[in-house]
Amino acid sequence: MPEPAVPRPQNDPLLRARALAAIRGERLVFHDVSFSLPPGGALLLVGPNGAGKSSLLRLLAGLTPPIAGELLWKGENALDDPPLHATRVCFVGHQDAIKPGLTVTDNLYLTGRWTNAEVLAALVSVNLEPFAALPARLLSSGQRRRLALARLALSAAPLWLLDEPTTGLDAASVRRLEARCAAYRAEGGMIVAATHLPLDLPAAQYLRLGGTNTQ
Amino acid sequence: MKIFIGLIRRELVLALRHAGDSVAALMFFVIAASLFPFALGPSAQALTRIAPGVVWVVALLAALLPLNRLFGADYEDGSLDLLMLSGIPASAVAFAKIIGHWLTTGVPLLIAAGPVAIMLRLNGDAVPQLLATLLPGTLLFSLVGGMSGAITLGARGGTILLPLIALPLMIPAVIFGAAGAVSSHPVSEFSMLFALLAVFFPLAPTAAGAALRAALA
């Protein structure tokens, strides 16, 4: 009797980092950072200011090359082809990348050819639809953050890289973001987030940067 | 390719909404060129002789004006990170922005160059030849200027550094462009202009892409 094909184990790591190290300026910000993320996994980066959380996120996005170590995607070196790797990530950096002269909706249209429904859904996901026609320069800092986070809804990338996503957000917005993260992970999405503020990602791994392992 | 065209569209939308940069370059072009008759006197003979050269030099300086914002604005607000992650190579991002600069600065300069040349007493029948040299000329301004803008991105004093890098590289273009505008048989001058284009067309986006990656690292 033929055995049924063995299904791929669900917890196979999709993203694996091996002994990554990065320098900023002349300083080694972190070294020997290793982790692996299965589909649906989440990794929270914690550590004091300047410990290299943002540097690690930029490295994972392919914006900065590591000086040592390797980043593997399905077992292959992810950073060999930066444009291809870029399609796998949705990066929300600590800057909001918002053009103040454009309306809230036009800021989202700037990043691609979305349909009206897609943009509306993205605005609803961060509860910004009442401000859709407002120039972005009139938004408060928390609303700007939410507009930056609205880009997550427009991305089909399997990995979210979030740099202090909750800065300036009110409690309701943080809960909404947590719910979106949970839904995303349930569909197999992976999240790497750097945060000082509590962000409830169930069963997330923690990676502590800085402190004792800097030189 | 779709992403690339999307980026050019993005540049046009932004230029339209933040029209100040392009309009400022155009106004600078017209005002700076109109200073020459004031300084040299309204003698038609003198003006006619210098008109093509003045138009060329002033157009070059005007094209440099918006360059430090070309990458600088996106660099400061974090948009450049997202552009680099849009799924096309860094050199393609740079090339899209260079094309954006040409469409929003080079083309308006080309349109204004005719009236400005006539204001400087250039004969009407000499204007088409001047514009023919400025067409590859403005493309060179955007290519070399975009490359210089990317190289000086994030550097302290980049605003000063940018023209210091771009202007010397433009000297050949100015020599052959201004000469081609007045020559009665300008084949060699046009050949040189297109030779310069053939050099900078591949070189400038590649160098600019590498510079952008370095600036964000």
C-alpha cells in the first residue's frame, strides 16, 4: 500500500539568520545574531537604544548588507538578489515616508497602482477612512504612524518588518494592529518587530540585542 | 517594467503637487538670462553673438537647482527606503528619478529656451538648431546631475558639493552644445553630444544606484 506523500512540516523555518553582524559607522552594533522563523512566526527585537534593532531590521529588508553571517530564505541566500528579496518584505521603518502635500489616499496611491477598493480597505484597516481626503500634513503623529501601517494592508509580502510600529498610537490602534498581526500570522505571515512598548504577539520569540554582547 | 513606469508616474504626481521646485528652476532660467542684457547693454549685435552660450549655461545652472531635492526629499522622509524595496534594482530606481527630473525640469527648460533666446536677440531661424542641441543637452543635465545628486546624498554640505561634482563633468557638453548651436555644419558637435549621451546613459544610473545603496547602508 503506497504511503501518502509526507506533507511538509508546518514549522519548517522559512527565514533563517546565521551569525549575522552589522556595523554602523565604525562601531559593531551587533554580532552573532541567529534565529529562525517558521511561517506564522513572530520575532520581537528588544534591547536598549542603539542596540541595533533598526539596523537588524534594515539588514533583514536587504537595505544594508551584513558584514558577517548569512540570511537564508527557504535555505537559499536571501540577499543575493536584493530586488527579489524586496518583494518578500513589507518594511515599516521608524520614519513614516509620508508626503505632507498629498492627501491621505494619494499617499497610498503613490506606492503602486491600487484599486479604490484596495486603498479604502487599507484605510479602514487603520481606521483612517474619515481622513481620506485630508492633506497628510494635517495628520497628528499617531495618525501618520497609522497611515504608514496602512501600507501593510496593500502588501502581499510574507514578511513584515516593523520598526517601533506602536510609537504614538493610542490603545485602540495598538489593539487593532495586534488583531491584524494575529490574522496575518494565521495566514502564514511572519513578523519581525522592534519595540519598546508592549506589543502582544502570542507565542512570539524574543531576541535580546545589545547589553552584554557588544564589544 | 510596470514598477518602473509606476515610479516615473510617482515623480510626475509629486512634481505636480510640489510644483515649487520645477517652477523655481524655470523662473531662475528666465530671470538669470534676462540679467545679461542689463549687464551688457541692449546692443543687438553683442547679444546675438552670446545668446546660444548664455542659454546653454543658464539652462545648465537652472537644471541643477532642483537636484539636491531629487533624492534628498525622499531620503529625509524615509520614502527612499520604500523605493529601494519596490522590487526593482537600485539603478532602475535612480533611472526613474532621472527621467522624472528630465520630464519636470528638462522639458520645461526646453520649452522656455526658445522665447529666452529670442529675448536675447537670437535670430528666429537659429532657434531650432539651438533647441536641437539642448534636447540631448537637457538629457545630459539630468543624467549627470542625477548621478551627482545620488553621490552627494547624505553628505554634509551636499548642497555645495553637488554643483562642484556636476559642473566639471558638464564642461564637454557645454563646449559641444554651444558650438553646435551656432555652427553652420554641426555634424561633429552633434556626434560628440550623442557620444556623451552614450557614455552617461548606462553609467549615470548605475553609479547613482550604487550611490543610493551606499547612502542607505
